[in-house]
Amino acid sequence: MRTLTIFLAVLALSAMGFAQQKVVVTSGGDIVLLKKGESAVQVAKQLNLAKQRAANGVSCGTTTSFGYDPSHYPCNLPFVGYHHDVWAQWFLSPSSGTIETLYVYTNDQNEMESGTAKVSIFRSNIYPGHGPGDGTYKPPRRSWGYYKKSNLSDEPGGSGITPFQNFATDTTWIPTNIASDSLIPTGGADAVESFDPLGPELWPLSGGGGFPHVFTINSPNAIVMGDAFVTPSVAKDDPIFITVEELGTHVTNNSNPATWCASNTGIPSPSRNWKFYEHSTSGNRGWHARSEASWMWWIVMNVTGDVPPDILTLDQLSHTVSTAPRVVNANIQDCNPGHPDSAGVASVNISYSINGAGYVTVPMASTGGTGYTATIPGSGIDTYVKYYVTTTDIKGNTTVAPQIIYRIVNIHNAYYAADTAATYSWVELSGNGTKIASSAYFNNRGTQGPATDDGTAGPIDMGDPFWLFGDTARYVWIGANGGISLRKAATDTSQINGSGGSFAGNWIIPTSVSSSPITDLPRNFIAPFSNDLSLAPSSADQPYAHGAIWYKKSGTQFIIEWDSAGVVSKLVPDTLYSFEVILDNANRSVTFQYKNVHGPLGLDTSALIGMQSDSLTRWILLNQLNNPPQLRPRNGKATQFVVSMSLAALDAWNMVSVPGNSPHYNKAFLFPTAISNAFAYTAGYVVTDPLARGSGYWLKFSGAQTIGIPSSPNTSVTATVAANWNMIGSVTSPVSTGTIVPGGGTAVSSPYFGYGLSGYFVASTIDPGRAYWVKCTGPGTLSISASSASPKAAAAADDLARLNSLRVQDADGSSQTLYFGDAAKVSSPATQFELPPPPPEGVMDVRFASGRLAETHPANFTGELSYRIAVSSAAFPITISWSLKDGGENSYVLTYQAGKSEVRKSLLARGQVVIQQPVSGMVLRVTTGRGEIPASFALDQNYPNPFNPATEIHYALPVDAHVTLKIFNITGQEIASVVDGDQAAGFHAISWNSRNQANEPIGSGVYFYRLVASGLNASGHTFDQVRKMILLK
């Protein structure tokens, strides 16, 4: 059982009596001893009371603190221990001086004998480079070792153990990190035996097993070194090992429980927290190097030497729904008590990583005084950001702040969209469903109390398989702590608790972003309100246990209700929580409803809410630890996860539709990442919101991305159409265009056109989420309904496949393919190839001047036919590529005006040309036979000129010839040979990319190109000409 921490929102600073001395109590829970003559404000300044220090411009003192204090490390992973368990953690002293006070933060349970534990401080034999994770030994978590203590009454037959050599009956160290016939080490076997982690005792020097201290719950407990008449002296970087042993009398292995605060924020690597288990638990007895948290202990010391810079405040950014940049502020101060004139901050850097990429480190800018600021760039939805701050003083001492993680929450992904405005309609199951008996709960992972506390019930047959993240499952396991897990088979057992059998306060969604591995979160996990709850029956140890879980199959719905569940806390009895989850097979939705989740302990601000099938893509996070705060659960509210249709959206404009039923049809809910209005078409583009099924829309997106359109299954829709062009929608299954039925007196007069990477194309299938153009003869309807019939290629698509193609692609990646060729090869009239209206502004549009996608010519004709090509909104350079299929029966030449020159490009089989700058008058010219033969040799001026980095050179050959085209610099040195071979008579063009023969770029300057041509079959046909060109970089 793990418990919760009360989060205090109001900064309080007060002086009060404690152990007959005055102390300061802060909003973070620090209790600081006041020395004679000291004021509360003075001590607050000295001991890192962050907001006070930053505001007041603090002067340096002679004390410093280090460790894991609540100002920087939240108590988000409480741990439980029992009699004679020993908690431990090692530290490195930041300076020379004396240890004055140790603070140990407890949680809300203390049933130790007399509430007492013994505290000791040792010199540590574990330190960086010596211990678990150093290369010789595997990293934590792992078992380590112990000493034998045969006279321990807890263990019969002399099998007792102890962590302390001076209490052992056999002082031989027993390693548990190496394999033996009777031992499998936790964490895997090492090749080298372990060693005692404890060095010489530094405090209390009594040899009596530690200094007894009575611990109070939910507070930092101050253990004052002077109470034992010793203040340990340490040097800079000395390793310190601190132990806290719980006292109690053995009744069972779980006697005398107590919970202690731990934090999984900013865990060092390797981790430094240890625990000694007197009895067998989820591993071997003895010392274990833990891994999942740091115990919330910190040390205050008087320093005589230099200390690293002190990070007074640091913004801890939380989860957000915003993709905008975020500002991080910090207040940092450096002190050198021994030499105040040698203090000063030299540098402050912030390091951030987006979505697991490498860290980027940038300096934080000074804002004056102790203030520093930096901005983390914005990142897209479904990303996470890790960051930490490093500061170094002028003496080279460095402080590294704990790593902080926040997520840009996406409540709308390829699988689900969270409708946070869903209608609340509570379904009461108490007395109207099946109550899970307390005996039905089990907990195979631990024995820390009744299974109704942290256990699981199941399997429960839901009656029908339920769709979740693209898969189905029929059986549910239900956890006492507000979560469920779905599985395919009744034999596939799931447990809704941590690996030790307790509430897993370290679970996050997705688990892949955790700073330490999370391996115990169940598959197909659904968490309407994952928190530390406890169900009836209550007991003397658990007076807070209350309520029950009910379930019911009702039509297409399977409903689970947590009815008046108790919260694990002895501070506020009978704080009851009621909420439910509804799995609806009718529309595949998952609904969370909250009847009562508000209470004095603020569980609504500490719950984990979301779903995860795997940690890669199949998950959705709604809220964690009240972040984002606007998505926190509230009484009388519901959130419905609506199933989404996945769609790959292009960068820039897309034709989209709403394929299925949605609870809302406003654009912001359906397409939250779109960066434009939605444009419908009614004899022109019209901004439209809300959207409707059956219609198609243009929407613009920033960057290619996979989107999810909230749409529960619906395989039919009727689209209303008008005369001329229409944009129609889709359904949730593919539909062959040949099965669409016109009605109301209209007829279809064009192919169906889709829009994709290659611009407009003739579609044979209406795909879910896409939109399509179609031309109709008059007003009416089109009935779109999915059937089992296989899609059949449209006749127009078959026709286009037999024609030659010309593809134009611009620098932004937009493209369009046009078609041309012999009319005898197609069955459709030319009018069938009329293109729909151009896309909205800003997108390249390419079409023949007739408005068609394809032009055909007669099989027999005389002279020359020409077809003008219109190119608009193109980003240059553009690449024109072609593929001819007519076997040379006709000659095709592409001409365009580049500056004052006409460029002619013969289209032979396959090829491409790059046009660097805008041109005009683009025409496709067709002649019969081999094509136009120039009357004489010619070498044109390159274009563009000047150029960078590429230019085109055009030339004409009146006869078949051997051709060389070479580039020379101004000294006459040959730079590159561009052409060297036989070529057919005709017009030719070649592109040169300003690279030499070794494919290396050359510098700016004047260059010359020389064409030499010698006729192959006719004597006297020779040509040699040189022209000048300029490369200007």
C-alpha cells in the first residue's frame, strides 16, 4: 500500500516550538532548526526558501543544503516498509564542513514501535565508479548482500540477517549478487562478488545501531546531529551513506508498517537509494540497490569551503495542450563562505530534448540579480520535452538540476478523440448490477494488506469482444485502484498494481517517456481514475476502506462503477469517490463519468487518466497529476473517447471529409491540427463550419502528419449535389465509384477525382476520410454505400494508363501529372478528362489550357498540333519529367519562353528537365514521324545566366553526329566534360550543376562552354562554337 501526500498551496512561514527549540516550517514542508538569536526570515533565506530568496536578493550565509528536498522533488512515489527494514541512500558532500541536520520526509502511515526509527551515518563504500552500474557490477535494481545474525528472534533456526557488521554473529559478508545453486540474484548475476556498502560510522559514534528518532507523519523530520553530541566533519566529495532502520516486533512479515516519501523526479544514474529487507519480498533478502526513486532526504551543513551554485528557483513546466514555445525562468546564486570574494556564477545553461532526440544546450540569459531565462522551442502534439539546468561558478563547481519532463498532450490521435464536453448521464449500478465480492480480489505481487486495497478481480466476460486501439478483447480485469485491463483470453491474467503489489504511483502514459523503466503497467490499460483507493471491508489497520465495484452488461454497453471507494489516508476518514467507465460496442467509444472525485486530499489533482495499449503509438493521455489543469476530472462531468479514422494528411492542402458519426461536427473538434478554414464548394469556395457528412472540404495542414477523424462506424451516406462540379465525402469503409447510385434526376458526367501527392487523379475507390470531385448534370443525390464488391478501376483510369505522361513537380513538393497521346488508344471522349476547379490559393495547379487532365490527337494528321499548358502558383525550380508509350510513332516537343529565348525540349522515351526560374508560353507540340529536324547546327546561350548552381545548355544538330560539350575556366583549363558521344539529329538540352569532373563544386567566376559536332554519315557537316557564362554564388 502506498499513500498520498497533502499538497499545501499557501506559502506559510512560522516559528514554533519543536524539541524545545524553535524551527521554521515552510510551504514545502521543510522544518529548520533556529539557533539562538536567529530569526525565521534569516534561516528561511539560508535554507533555500526559493521564492523568498529570489524576491529579496539574498546574501550568502555559511550553510548549504543538498539532497532531495520537496522544493525540487515531489513526493510522488511513497514506499512502505516493515519492522527492521532499513532504508538507505548515499550522497556526495558538496563542500568541506560539518553536517548539522538531516531531514527525512515521511508519508501518512507510521506504525513503527513507538513511532521510532534509528538513524546512522556512515562513510560510504558506494560512490561514483564503485558500486552498482560502474561496469563491474550491473546497474540497479539488484540484490547485493548481508551479514548473518543467528540470534535474531524474527527468524527461526538461526537464519536471521543484518546490514550491520557490528551486530552480526558472523562477520563474513554474504554476497547475493552472484549466482549459486540456491540463489538467483535480483537484476541478474555479476561476475564479481559484492561488498559491504557501509564504511566507518560517522554518527552517532555510539556503536549502538543508530540514533533513535520519533517520526511524525506527512512532514519532514529533522534529525539534529548535535542531539547526539557529534557533528560529523566531511570534506568536499566525501561519500556519505545514511541508514534509517524501522523498529518493531515480529508478528508477521508485514508488522509495524510505515510509509516514506520518495520521488521519481530527476533520478540520478545510477540511482542512489537502497533498502535492506530482513524478510523475503519481491526478491532476495538483504541489501538491494533500488532504481525507481530517490528517498526524500536532504542534509543541511555548515560549510568551510566553496560550494556549487545554488538553484533557488526553477520553473517546473507541466503538461500542456499548447504547441507554442515555453519560457523557463530560474534564480541562481553562488556563495563561497570561505572566500566570499571568489564567488560568482560563470554560466547557466539549459539542455532540452524533444521526443527523445539528442539534447540541445543553450545559455540562459541573465535578467538581472539572480534571474535567468531561456525559451524551449515549441513542439508538436504527441511530443514530450525533457530539460534540465546546469550552472557553474567561477571556481568550476557545478550544480545540475533534476530533469523535468512535460508532454504536449494530444487528446485527438489516430485512434481516439477525447470529447471533453460529452453529455454526463450517470448510470447507477449500485443495487442494479453485479457487485464484485471482496473475496474475488487477488494480489499475487505482494502481501501488504487485503487484496481489496491494491488487488485485482477477474477475469470477467464482457459478453462480446470490445474494440480497443485497433484490436479486440473480451475479458476484463478490474483493479481496486481505479483502472482496468482488457485481454483476449480468460487465461491471460492481468494485475492492476505495481510489481511489488502496491499502488503504482510512478505509472505514466505513455510509459516510454519515463526516466526509469516501467514494466508493470498492464496491457490494454484503461484508467478512468487511477489512484490509491481502498475498498470495503474496513479494519483497524484500514479504517478508510469503503465501497465496492459493480459491473453490468446493458445492451451494447459494458459498465464498471467504483461506488463510494475509500481513499488510503488516515488523515481524512470516509472520503468517498464514485466514478465509472462505459465501454460501448455500438460506436466503440470509451466514456469516463465522475460522480464524486473531489475531496480534501485532492485526488482529482493526483490521478492518472488515460488509456494505453502500447507505449509507441496506441495510447492517449488525458490528465496526470492535474496536468493539463483544464482536463482535470470534475464532478458531474464526462469525457468520451470517440473512435477515430486514421488518415495520412499531406503538407499544405488536402481534400477531406467526415466518414462516420461524430458527437460534434465543428472543424476544431474534427480537425484540430488544421491551420486553415474548411472550404466547401458551391459554385465557388465557401468557408464552412460546422461540417457535415456527405460533403467534401479543403483543409490545410502544416507538415505531413497522421490525423484521426472522430468517426464511429457508418457505411452509408447520401450526398446532395448540384449541377456542375461537387465535392463529396466518404463513409467508414472503401466504396467502389462504380457502385455509387445517382438519384433525384441527376447523372454523373465525369470521372471521380481525388487529390494526393501527384495532384488530381482519377479515382476508382472512395477511401474513408477523403473527399472527391464529381461533375453532375443537375441537382440531385449520390448514394454512397460500402458493399462487399471489390473496387474496379474506372474506365477513365484505364484510358490514362495507356497514354503518355508529363509530370510537373515544384520546389514545395506539389505535383500534377498530365496525359497525352493517340485518341485511338482511349475509349472516353476528351470531355471526360476535364479537371475540377483548382485547389485553394497557394497550391501549384497544372492543367492543359482546355482545363483538361489529358489531351488526345488523331492517329493521322498533317502539320503540327499544339496544346498549351497552364502552370500557376508553382514554387521554382520545377522539374518536368515524362514517359512516352507510343513507340516513336509521333514526335513530341515541349517549348517555353525563358527570358528572350525560346527553349525547345524533345521528349524521347523517358527524361526530365529542371526549370530554375518562372517561364511563360509552355506548349506541347506534336508532329508525325521522327519530328522536326533543325536546318543547321546551333548553340544557344545558357539559361539562366548568371546562374547558381545549375544552368541549361540547348543546341541543335541537323544530322546525326558525334558531340562533345566541355566546360573551361578563364585560363583555358578543362573543368568538366558534359557530353561525349553520338547523338541523333534534333534539338537537345543538357543541365550542368557547376561541378567539376571530380564532382566537386567550383567557385564563382567566368566560364566557357564549347560544342564540337562531327556528322556521322555526311562529310563536311562539322560545327565548333564557344560561348561564355557566369557562375555567381
